[in-house]
Amino acid sequence: MIRISSEISFKAVSISLLFFLSSIGASVLIAPAGASPNSPAALAASPLSQLQANWAYANGDQFNSDYNPQNIINSSNAQYLGLSWLFPLPTHPTALLTVTGGLGVDTAPLIINGTIYAVTQYDQAFALNAANGNVLWTVVLPITANSTAGKGVGAVSLHLHDGNEQFTTKLFNHTPTWWISANDWKVYALNALTGAYELNFTVFTGIKSVDGNGPNSVYHGTGTTNVLVDENKGIAITSIISTNVGDTGRCFFRGWNILVSPPQLMWTSYCTPPQPQGNLAVDPNWEITQVNSMKGAQIFYPGPAYNNGGPIPGTAVVDLKKLSPSVLNSTLYDDWGYVNQTPECKAYSGGQTTGSTAAGWGAPWLLGTGPTAGLAFLNTNNKDPYAGPCTPGPALWAAAIMALNETSGQWVWGFQSAAHEIWDYDCSWWQGLGNETVNGVNTQVLWKTCKAGYLFELNAQTGSMIWAWTPPLSIENRCSYCYMLNPLNRTEMTRPFFNPSLQPTICTPCTFAIESEGAYNPALNYIFLASINYPALWNYVPPNSTNYHTNGFTFSQPIPGYKTNTGPQDNATVEAVNAATGQMVWSHFIPAQGYRGGMITSGNIVYLTLSSGDLMMLNAKTGDLVKDYYIGGPLNVHASIGATAGGQMMVVLPITAGLVSWGTGVPGDLVALTLQNVPPGTTNTITTSVTVSGRAATTTSVTTVTAAGGGVDSTTAYGIAAVAVIFIIATGYLAMRGRKPAS
């Protein structure tokens, strides 16, 4: 990775100066470096389409592609991106000053019709003019330190992801509406033009509101539920999340009729059985009945033949629908161990739940289209707890991607990525829709990455696996106990710890091998993703009545010889995978840090945001470095690409760090980059023929960009840089980020 050049150094110094100058809280607009007042950066040669001008979904479009078809900013001119403006974010509002964490923006900004929409982790919503960063309106949602009291979800947790926001235009008499799932377990619908409330409603009132929960079950939330809105049908889907604790409540999803006020609950669908001592009888056959009612039900199991990584065929599954009744019964009977608890399990559970799972998080959920219209694609968390002796089965549907009928709530299919999940390999983060030719037939497919380090291509209608892929061992280290277990092997399904001997063991990958959102480029038919090496020494902790309520019966510690969990053994690799074949096309190595958040692709570029403060741009075709732009503050959220109302294309990204091991949380900023100082007469013409995944039409885009002239006074430029150096030496970035609380 190339990090040092005179251009990068100058940019970094200039931005650091801006952090200081902008500490008053207003946006700072920068005249493009090297451009005369009469020579702004080039606008689009022809009117932009809505897909080019807008980043209307957190993942770019309704298919979660993380792709913008524009070519104004491309791999030929991206080295001329420069800072246009910077908007510093405030710290917590007064009502949340006693709550730790939750700084900055941890969701991708939306760019719609020249307005940028960004919500902080403490639920302050901003609408900014994309041209200059000026505030059009802002609303502090009414979250307090006591907002979750009595709900059985623990203390309020300030943490949002891309799945916590959505934008609609057809509801409320065709009012542009920004939906935010907030940290008080309410969903807010804001008028996107004014910030006024259109609607807000509570999606979870407490443990007893969920049928089948045990009397002492809890949802240990770190953040809040995703929200998925179907504006055509007037349906919103929500759930609840939980961390790795043995007393986690029952897994469920809910559908709401949002055409009435207040919204009415339409259905609740469950992904785990009723728990012991609840208001419903335990049923050891519950999952057998559920699988028999579904169209598809598969569990991924590649076996030792594919231990070296690379593409894996669609046959590497256990198809529950094809098992004989006796084998299905022996596989799923009392799967979660609720009925026949051993004395050891009863001693710590009190005869109540032995474990569960909850909803996935990170990336947005998906609505089907075309042949899958009416389906919602939802994902789930890890097995809670992921270690311990009391869940004697595959633990359906932990670490899974599932499809249900959004009108009735009926499950259609389920695909579990890891049977008896014991590594924290949940299936949160990215899922995307596209079209591929499978056995000569145009087929709608769903791509899914899970934290076990696998990328799956599934038939979106049936959930059947078409292929899977994992990085080769030369890229992704995998310990001998870190391969998927066989759901038909009873010994493996009763394993309490990933090492059967229960001895402390270096686990890699554990907790995550993929902890970010991928991207799909339909022009290349490539999927981009990032894998992580982050080894740690894991220890098994025998369960007892105390840790049953507090952790997952494991703890990790630094590898011997290192002082912290983060060390030189940590790294990441970005890979491009051919969506037609599941073969890796190229890889790009990132040393000394993992990768979390997401990536996007546009103009033959893959944009990566690193916790080290780098916006790294790679050539999408080759993986070669186009530019390493050192922003100067930690980056933990993928960029967004869209246009101002006047047609100026820009790259917008938050400076922030959320729950991540490679960065320090800061109040944060929003940064806008535009093309600047492009050499006079430069013309870049890129023609792209795109059949967009799941769309009905083929789009051909021909874009010509001719740079304007202009010069820069080097004395002025280096004078500014010198002043910036003085400020950096005197204070440093974090010291320059003083803020007054938001009102």
C-alpha cells in the first residue's frame, strides 16, 4: 500500500488544519485547490440519471449493490479528488451526556436530490446542502439515558448501522420520508424536506410482548433493530438484536401495517422454538414442523475436501428437505436442548432457556423484486451462547439468511451458514440481489457474506446454494478447529468449544473473518469483499449460574508475545470474485489492520475506508492502487457517491470509529470530496454497458469529462500548509475536536 507522496502529505496537513478551524461546528467550504474562482470542477456533460445523481439507499440502491453507475469520477481522474467541504459533528446532546460511546455517524450518508442525510449514533438527524455542507435542518430524536428501562434490553446503547435507515417517497401523500430505527426501540419517519415527524412507533415493549420467551430472558442489545420498509405495500419489518449471552430471548421478526396511525402489528414470525417456563409449551419437534412447511432449508457443510479455500460447489450442503423423516428427526429433535436438559445445564439455566439467536444487523435487509416480489430477505446473529454444552444440535436458525412472505410472515426458505455455530460466526452484514445465468437459465440470485469468511451465491427463490467461496489459506488463516461442522454428526453437534479438548487455543478466524459490507459491480460482474486475519487466544469458561447471564462461556486474550489483541499479525485483504463462477479475480493486501464497515464501487474504482484514516481507491478491474488519500481521522463507514443539485459529483464519507478494534471513536465529521485541479484539456471517456441486477432494462452510459483550466499560487498553498503544521504540532487531531453538546 503506497502511503507517502507530496500530494497526500499536503492534503493531510490541509485537512488537519480544517479540523481546527471548523471546531465551531459550522461547515467549512473550501475553494477547489488549484482552481480559479471562475473555473469550478467539471459538471456532468449530460444530465445525470437518478441512479447516478442519488445514493438513495444506505447500500446505494434497492439491491444493496453499493454501486453507482456514474463515470464522472473514475479510475482515470480520481487522483484529482480534493476536499470540498467538511462538516464537524457535535458530541452527545444533553440528555445523553451520561451515556458512553456512540460518537459520530456510523451509517452511510444518503444523497438525494442535492441533499445529504446523515444520522449520528446518538440519533441526531441532519439534512445538509450537498453543495456546501450547510445545515438545512436538524432534529435530535428524543432519546434519553432511561429510554430502554424496563424493556429487558439492558441500558440504552448508542450504535447504529446501515440497516437502521431507509428513504421512501410514496407514503404520507408522496412525501419524501427518511426512516430511522432509533436506540429507544422506536422507528421514526421524518419529513425529509423539513425534519417534521410524519410517524413514530414503538417496535418492542418488553420481554413479555414476545410469546414463548422465558420468564428471565433478556435481549442484550448493542444498538437497535434494522427497519425494512415496503412503500408499495405499506409494510415495515423490524426485529431485535442480542449479544452472546445464554439467557437471550426468542428470535423473532415483526411485520407492521404503516398505512394506519398508529401502525398495527400484522404478524410475528419466529426463528427459534418457544423457551422453557414461558407462556407457550416447549416443543422438541418445533423445528421439524417448521422445516416441513418451508420451500427450502439447507445447511452449509463443505467438508474437508474444501479446507484449502477457493470456490465450493452447490452440492456442499445438507439439504434438510431431502432427508428422510427419521434422519430429519435425529438432526433437529430438541435442537436447542430446551426439553431434555442435563443436570449440569439445569444448574446454570434454572431449567430455563439454554440459548437462542436474534436478528442480524450491519447492512440493510432486502425486499425481493421480479420473481421474488413479496419476499423479504433477513439475516440472523450468532448462536447465543456460541460456546457451552447445552445446545445439542445445529441451532437453527442461528448464523442464517432467510426469506419470508412479507404480507403473511410465513417463512419460505432458510440457509444456515454454520451448524452448531461456536465461533461467533453470525450472518450479519451484507446481502445483495442480482441476476446470473445458472445452467443456461437467467436466475435471480442472492449474495451473502457471513463472518465465518464465506461468500455464498443462493437461488433467491428457493434458497438453494449455487456456489460458495472462501479465501485460500494463503490469504485467510484458518485454524484446524475453525472449519464448518457436520450437522449429521452427533459428536460435532454436541461440541461445547471449538477445540474439543477445551484447552486454550489460538483461534483464527474467530469472531470475524468478514466484518463489512461487500459491493457488486454489474459492469464487471464482480463482487468485492474484504477478509480479515485477527487471531486471538481463546479460553473455555465452564458455565455457571452467574456467567449464564453475562457472557458466552469464552474469553479471548492476546497471543503470547503480544501486549494487546491488536498486533502485527492483524491484516486484511480485499478480493474481487467473479459472480458467474465464484472464482477470485484479484486480491489486494492491507497490512497491520483489519477491515470493518464496507466498500463501494463506481467509475471502475473500489473505495475502501480504513481505520487508519485512509480512503483507498483501487482499480476495480485489476485491484491496482489508484490513490491512497489520507483523510486524517478514523474511517469506519463506507463512502457514498452522488451529486449536488447542480450536478457536481462528489464522494461523501463520515470520519468516525464505532465498535472496532483498529480505531478510536471521535465526535467525527462529514467530508465531501470533488474533482479538483484536473489538468487542462484532460478528457476521459468511459463507455459502460450494464445489465443491472434484477432490473428490467439495460443501461448504457457514455460520459465525457473535460477538465477546466486554472492554476494555484504555490506560495499561498505552502503557506497554508506551514500554518497547518504548527497547529498539528501544537494540538493533534483529537485535541482539536472540542465540541459543545447539541441542544
